Amino acid sequence: MNQTLFNNVIIPSVRDLKFLNKALHSPSPYMLLSDTHIGNLKMLTKECHKEGKKVLVHLDLVGGLNKDNMGLKLLKDLFKVDGIISPNAKLINRSKELGLIAVHRLFLLDSRSLESGLKAIKESDLNAVEVLPGPFSKAFLPQIKQVTDAPILAGGFISTKDDVIELFNAGIQGLTCSNPALWTTK
């Protein structure tokens, strides 16, 4: 896996389309369309591509799309997205087979979720791991690095410039962030 795929990048997570223009003009080469549906996804992807952005979607948050092999194929062939985020190892693996960027989402809820998440990561052919909530990611970085050498992203509850600096200094390679004020922070 190329470690430079995500290199100290803040990926705008667009949950509200009123912030799309700001995200399109952020320095990130990626966009995460967080709350979208099959009715607007093609148009949004086209807009992002016009600005040179690679489009990621969270598979569970694309309204009207089945979370299966056909849904993945539609995301690639019809909607032209570049990658997905999902906690499902089978869907991550299928995404990679289709040539999509595959980011495995790991929720840190308790020790059991960490154990099952690490097991799923071992079974995933992934490009990166996204750890939620973001501030916890740095505490579990050594455990995650024991099972994968893929870049580690952090997401959720990243609200200040200090959070951004602290996570990057801890070794996190990228952030998914819905706070427009942080999209240009370095």
C-alpha cells in the first residue's frame, strides 16, 4: 500500500450541500460525500471531479443504494465515485476488486469493538483505516499498526485546530472532518 495515498490530508466530509463549494476549494485531493442519495450522487461526483477531487462515499449513508456487490458496481460504473468507506470487510474487499479506494471504518466503542475491528481489518484488502471517534485514534494507533501498515485516518469529534495538530503529530495520516472551519487547517 502506498503510504502517500493519504498524507496529512484533511478530507472535507460534506454533510450539508451548502458547504459543497467551500469543500471543492479546500486543498484536499479528496471529498467525502457523507449524506447523499442516488438522485444527486452522479451530479455531485461530476462537480467534484471537475475540481480535481477524488470522491469517497460512506456506503451505509448513500440513500437508495443496496449495500451489496451490485451497489458497489453501480457506485463505480454509473455514479463514478472513486472510493468507499465501510466497516464491512467483505464489501471493502469487493470494492478493491472493482478498483475503488477502500477505507475500512473502525468504530471504537469498547474493547470488544476494538478486537472485532482489528480482526476485520486483518481480513480486509484496504487502502486505509478510518478510526472513530477521532480523538481516540491516537491511543490505539500502536494496536492498529500491528495488524496493518495502511494509512490511518481519524474521523468524528475533531473540532479544533489543536485536535488536527495533535492527531497529525501522533502519526495519523489523514482526517475526515465535517467542520468547514478546519478544511484549510495545516
